[in-house]
Amino acid sequence: MAWIDDVTAHLAQTCGLDPSAIALGPGDADLLLDLAAVAAHRSGDRTNAPLLCHVLGRARAAGVPLDVLEAAVREFATR
């Protein structure tokens, strides 16, 4: 995980952000990778994986908790 931590610190410094405001929390990376896999496999298009992560990030920025987003993605994926 060193690379993601390093790039997060660089982005924070470059953009004038608090690194803790954008850093991945414990377990976040595994959860996001799992949801990305759900997006790729259920849609049949692996490009949906990073796009879903972007949408999740925007929703998190709007204040939606990650566990709520996870439940919504998993619900949608079972349709």
C-alpha cells in the first residue's frame, strides 16, 4: 500500500488538502477493490470498476458513509 499512501500525501500537499481527509481508512482499500470487482464482473466491462470508485468517491465527498454505499452497490449487483 506504500504507493497509494505516497500518492495520497502528494495529492494532499499539491492541492492544499489535509492528508487525513482523503486517505484510505483501515479496510477501505479491500472494500473498494471488492466493489470494483463487483462492478467489473456484474457489468461485464472492467472499465466500470474505476468509474464506480470515482462515483463512490464523489458520494463520500457528499457525506454518504461507505457502508451505505457498499450496501447500495451490492443490492444493485443482485438485480
